[in-house]
Amino acid sequence: MTQIQHKIGPITLAPGVLPRHVFVYLFAAFVSIGMFTYLIALTPYVLRVNLGLSENEMGRVTGDLQFWQEVILLGIIGWWGALSDRIGRRKVYIMGFMILAVAYAAYGFANSILTLTLVRLIFAAGVAATSMSLAAVIADYADEDSRGKLTGIAFFLNGLGSVMFFVGLTQLPELFTAQGASEIWAGRFAYLVAAAIALTAGLVMFGLKSGRPTGVPDEKPSVRKLLGQGMQAGRNVRILLSYMSAFTARADMSILTLFLTLWIVTAAEATGATMAEATARAGMIGGIAQLAAVIWAPLFGIIGDKLDKLTLLVLGFLISTIGYGWIAITGDILSLYAIPALFCMGMGLSSAQLASTVLLAQEAPKHIRGSVFGFQAWFGAVGILALSAVGGRLFDAISPQAPFMAVALCNFVVLACAAAYRFVELRRAQTLAVAAD
């Protein structure tokens, strides 16, 4: 029996998916990225107030915490993806938000580096579950011809939520202090507010579609078997290219956040600005790239529904290569001439991520879609680790522009591989058409 396909405006939903399922997912899209970043944004506060670390110690500890978080994420994100194929996305999304709530509630009470690290590992488990679900549910909920539009809207809400979390919730410690709370309790209250948001999000996720995706066979293979099938899916060259693209696309955001901010701060300090003034300048200038990514995502999503998905990947990585390359040859990041390059880099950021997501959504078999997206996220985490480590050394040893040139080159490699295979596909189709005539 054919199931009715509902619509939300111009977006056609997959069979069995109701508009309310999509609205619940879009709420998750709005909250998720902010949940991933807010704990990290307030980490310096905890290090200074709870642990009493000096400025010379904070950089090393911050780096170590991020390192162990990525290691745990690498180890379990594929497992979460396979589990979601077995028990359904809704249960995994609920568990992910609940784990995040526990981590947020505990983080502000950490009183040693060991405790902080242990909580960060719990946090990594929650990030792995929710980030995998964030990508996989898009593939489940949209019809093939509308997936680009829905992905664009989801990416727009990702960016909007991230900005609102960062701008709004980072003010909470100061707000609680003004109300008479001590510094340490102001930080704890801020984290408890975030924990309440994560708990609320977990409860809202009960509104997602229950069970496994429509059209998936009733058989429930083991998680181990699903992991193996996700790995074997890379034999499909398009899926392999999507895995490859995630290595760079997921790292792009990390490079932008880490090294663009550092570049602007050091450049501003060199002009005589105080640290507070330099940090404010970094937020303002870096916000240009973030704003471009948010605005461009829905537009690129509309384009994505009109193009072959591999062609879209080529276009997305072309924009990203130009954006990061343009920044890399920018001499003065504080000048007005840097603004177009920043805008292009932001467009490239959302283009590469969106193109990688919709290509995999099209190619991933329904019954192992979570496993496949889990592997894509695994490659993204490897990219973040590799490019962050290499980028930091390039920044110190060569110049602030060097990490951006490295990312531009990585983007170009993906662009070249995707363009070459698309050319092969077109030649093959042409040959078959000639033979048919």
C-alpha cells in the first residue's frame, strides 16, 4: 500500500513522515550545534575559576581536553550510527541529548583536570550520538527531490542556533554574578541552564518518527554487522567521495573557529589593542564568515535539488577552495579588503558541508544509512584532528595564512577527484547512449 507523502511548502517529505516529525527535527537542528559548542566556549571560565589555572597552563589543558574528546568521538560515532539503524534514530537522538544534559550538569562542578577530562569523555559520547543523528535524519525525512532544500534549512538553523547560544548563553555567568552569585556558582548555574536545555531537547525528541526508517527490511542485523556494511559501502565511489569530502568539510569549521580567531587577535594586538578589544574584534570579523554561511545555506540547498549531487559536490568544493585560498593570500585580515574573502569562505564552508551531506543521503542504502553517516562523521573527526594539529604548527612556523592555504589545497584535492569521477560518469553515459543507438 502506497503511503501518502506530505509537504511543507515546497518540500516533499519521504513516505510515512509527517510535518510534525520535521518540525521536531528542525528544533533539534537549531539546538544541536549550540549544545556542541557552548560547553567548550565556557571551558576557560571553568579552568580559571574552578581549577585556578594560570594563563600559561590553560592552552595546554584546553588542547588536551579537545584531543581526548575527538579520540572518544572517533571510537564510538560509527557504533552510534549502526545502533540507530538497529533501534531507530529517535531512541539514539533521545539518548544523545540526555547524555549531553548529564555532562553539562557535571561540568561546572569539576574540581580537577582528571574530573574535567572524564566529564568531557561523557560529553563526547553525547556529541557523537546527536551529530550522527543530525545528519542521518535529513536523509530519512526528505524526498529525493527536496533533500537539498531541507538540508539548507537545517544548516541555516544550525548556524542561527550556534550564534544565539554563543552570544546569549555566554552572558549567563556575568548575569548570575550581578544577581549576587559567587564566580564559581555563576559558572555552575550557567552550565545547569544548558543542562536543562539539553534535557528539554531530549524530551522534545520523543516527537520524532518512531521505529526504523520506512521501507527498511524487518531484519535487525547486529551492530557489528552494520558497522561492516557501513565500511563496505565505500566501494560505491560516490559514497567514498562523500567520506573523503567529510575529512575536509568537517575540519573547515574547526580551522575557521581556531585559526581565524587567533589570526585576528594577534593582528589586532599588534596594532596596540587590548586583549578584550582584540577578542571583540575577532568576534565581529569572524561573524562575517559565519553570517555568510547561514545566509548562503538555504540558497545552496535550492541549487542542490536542481543538480546532480556529484556535480553539486564539485561546485561546493570549488567555492570552498576559492574562499579559503582567497583568505590565504589576504595580507591584512583587519582591512576592508578581507571582507569579500571572509564572505566567500563562509559560503564555501556551508557549500562543502551541505554538498557532502546530500550526496551521501542520496547514495546511502536505507537499511544501513545510520552506519554510513556514522562513517562519514568518523572521517570528519579524523579531519578535525589532523588539520587542527597540522594547522597549529603551520600557524606558528610559517604564518597565520598557512593553515588556510593547507585547507584550500585539501579542498582542491576533493574537487579534483570528484570532478574526475563525474567526467568518467558522463563519458560512460555517453558511450552507453551511443551503443544504444
